[in-house]
Amino acid sequence: MTQRIGFYPGSFDPVTNGHIDVIERACKLVDKLIVAIGVHAAKSPYLSAEARRQLLGEVAAPIAQRHGVAVEITEFDGLMVQAAQRLGATIVIRGLRDTTDYNYEMQMVGMNAQMAPEVQTVFVPSSPYVRHISATLVRQIAEMGGDVTPFVPRTVLKALGK
């Protein structure tokens, strides 16, 4: 039987409870999950790629172990679908919070399908208790001195200096 390798890309800046929800759900669908941090030279991240990599490893490992799934944390630049192909993934996992996400993701699915028809996209709807969380909003709240405790795992709070 062919191993099902999933590729979950994102900025993860910072890792949120919403990301954890998607990782939990993705681990029920694949044999191996590659969580891939998109790194773009033109962008200035809130947390370094190395910090995000470490945090993702800390939160994803116990989830993957609980589901009997291998997990790999990596970084990529360039096109997401090409990174997925390079790493042997045939499934791209995308979390959906609302119709705005859906409309954007459907455009991406069309483009990716033309570039890499062997790579399928699977949408994972967010659980209701995390649907409102976005890394952008968490970052903005943290930058303005707000309490992000309900939105991120404890390890991320420490990394944010909270």
C-alpha cells in the first residue's frame, strides 16, 4: 500500500490553536504529515523560521504520536505545490475558517491542479472553537500588548514573551 503523505503549508507566525486543530484533523487522514513553513525573503516574520520550526515540532509531535503518524517539520520557499512534489506529498492539507478562505483556496486548487495534477488538495474545516483565530490577528494583538492566551499553545506564549 502506498504511504499517504500530507503537506500542510503555512506561515505559522505564530503557531495558533487553529493550526493545532488542522494538524489534529490532518493526522487522521495521512500516514505522514509534513508541516511546511513558508519562508519568503521579502517578508519580515514576527518569529524566526527556526523558532516556528521548534514550536511546531513541540506541538505536532504528541498529536502525531497519538495518531500513529510520522511528522516532519520543514521550511520551503517558492511555490507550495512544487515543495509538496519535491517532498513526495500527494495531498495538500488546507484549513478553512470561512467562505473567504474557501474562495481564495479554490483559486489555488485550480492553479495547483494544472501545475501538479497528481497532488490533491483536501480542505479541513476549522472546529467551531477555533474558527475565529488567525495568526495575523494573534500577531496584531501580541504586538499591541494584548492577551493572546486563548489563541495559542503555552509553548507559543513563552516564545512570545507572555
